[in-house]
Amino acid sequence: METATVNPKTSISSATSEAPLTPEHIMKIGMGFWASKVLLTAVEFELFTRFAAQGPMTAAQVRKSLGLHCSERNVLDFLDALASLGFLHRQGLLAAAKYDNGPETAFFLDKKKPAYIGGILEMANSRLYGIWANLANAMRTGKQQNEAVEGEDFFAKLYSDQARLREFARAMSGVQMGAFTTFVRSFDFSKAKTLLDLGGSDARLSLMVAKQHPHMTCISFDLPPVHPIAHASIVQSGLGHRVTAAAGDFFTDTLPKADVITMGNILHGWSEEKKIALMRKAYDALPPGGAFVVLETIIDDDRRQSTFGFLMSLNMLMETQDGFNFTLNDFKGWAETAGFKRVELIPPAGPNSAAVAYK
Ligand SMILES: C[S@@+](CC[C@H](N)C(=O)[O-])C[C@H]1O[C@@H](n2cnc3c(N)ncnc32)[C@H](O)[C@@H]1O
């Protein structure tokens, strides 16, 4: 075999550092949907839940258990892809290999565990994957790309299908677990007695606050179709004496008064005008010194770091058309307009932070 000597002067190198350029990063991101779809398909198959229940399995056992009709070789490729991405643990090789959950998938992707975050991945697979195929169209037209046609109320459309409503509620809880946990532990609730969570979905945040802070009483406020879901999770939690589900519209109804008002992944769904309108309503429902807390992906002020924030913001274009994610500086400006005295940031847990405005 011939070996070639590379002349450093003629090899591909970066203009600034002489470090050799490789297309690796471009290919990794450009073809990233392959890896993403393998994980999402494993979640769709409830593969991690099966491993948790049944223990290690060979490819042949997985094929039988999932009722697959592709070849055993295809199943081996699928499982080895998951193992090489760090989602499965493998012992042995090919037909003799036994596969099992890795520590993260065992903890976060077993449907039977309370820490299950697969709801967002289930929705990513069934809705967002298809919606994101239309990013270019969204950018060419400036129009949303989901189930709702232009001008139609997104939530009314989404919630017209019970299965989709439940999937959406499960997805929301999954994506916010880290941010909710950090907020519940690090926010100072000592001077507060009441919390109102606007757009509270399945009441997850209210229940977490009530559990961690026994002096707190919470209301989870959401649109009427969501009420039965919130009510059911409150009854199941046994915290019904301190957590209530309220049905209403945060744009048109008078809000219940509370010492702390939270909004998780709400503001990013609306135009700047509607964001400020919601912040004014929260301001009016708070006592002096009360806190308005926004739990979502806050983009860094210099707009350099927050890749997830930019992607989430594009997701809002596809889902709501007018919605967008924002920086802490943006939030400060709107808080000032709404009358709040000062703003602080509770550092991020995963991609999401809590921005707090005090009245
Ligand atoms: C993106 S989800 C966020 C759910 C939850 N707060 C979280 O952080 O995961 C938005 C929520 O706002 C609710 N919502 C939308 N429009 C609303 C309105 N006009 N009044 C009350 N709730 C509304 C939706 O039903 C949904 O539960």
C-alpha cells in the first residue's frame, strides 16, 4: 500500500489557526435527524420501559417482544446505534449480545417511573418531527406550520382531539421537570402563602411547590379542556386540600390574587404585545413585593450561547406564528413597562431558567 505525505502548506486548514478543518461537525448536525429518529422510535416502541420490566434481552428477543418484521440484522443495527449513542448497555456481540438500559434511559425513559420525561419525545415524534419538515416554508411565509390553519386558535385546534390534548400535557411536564425542580428548591417561598400557576397544564408545578413547601396553597389555572387532567393529577397526589385546578382564560378572565404568579413556557408563545398584556395582568393580581416568575428558555443577552433558545423560538414560529423566545434584557424592559420594580434570574437548570420580576 502506498502512503502519501501531506504537505502542511497545501492541506485544508483554517484561515486563523492552521488547525486542520474537518467536516465532522457539519455532518454530525446535518445528519443529526438519523440519531434523533432512532431515539424517538425507541421511545415510541417503549423499548426502555420494556428493558426496565424484562431485564437484558438479545436482538432476537427484542424483535419478538416488539413484534417487528424487519430482519434480525436490522434490529442489531438499531440496538447497536442506541448503544453507541450511550442509551443502551451491551454485553457480547451480534446474536449473542444482551442489551439493557443505560443509567439515564433507565431513570428518565422508563414510563413506569415518576422521572419519565418521554412525553416530550413522544410529541416530538408524533407532531414536531413532521412540523419541522416545514421550517423553510415557515420562514418563506412567516406562517405557523402545525394542525391549526392561519387565524385558528392553536390550543382550540390541538385540544379538539382528546389523545392529542393528553399527549401535549404529558409533553409539557417532561420538558419542564429540571426547571421546576430547581425553582421549587431555590426560590424563597418563606414570605409567600399563595401561588397561581397560569397555563398550569396538569398542575405539575403547583403540586411540586405544595409538596416541598407545606405552608403554600396553589391554584393551577388553565383552559377548560385541561381542567379534568389537572383535577385528576391533584386527586391522585392527595394534595387536594392545598392545590386547586381553576378553568379559565388568562387573557379575558380576572385572575385570582396570589403572592407568587408563575408562567411556565407561556410568554414565548405570544407576540410582544400579548406578552406585555399578560405581564400587566399578573402585576395587577400580585400584592406589593409579590413575584412574577417566568420559567422558560431565556436567551443569553449577547445571543451567542443559547442554541436551544433559538431553536425553541423557531419552534414557536411553527406552532404559534407570533411567539418567540427572549433575553433577560427583553424581559427587564417589558417588566418595567408593566410596572415591576426589579428583575432577577434564577440560573438555568438544563436549558430553562426562571426570570423573576418583583412588584
Ligand atoms: C406550552 S404549555 C405550558 C404548560 C406548563 N405551564 C409548562 O410549563 O409545562 C401552555 C399552556 O398554556 C395554556 N393556555 C394557553 N392559552 C391559555 C389561555 N388563554 N388561558 C389559560 N391557559 C392557556 C395551555 O392550555 C397549556 O397548558
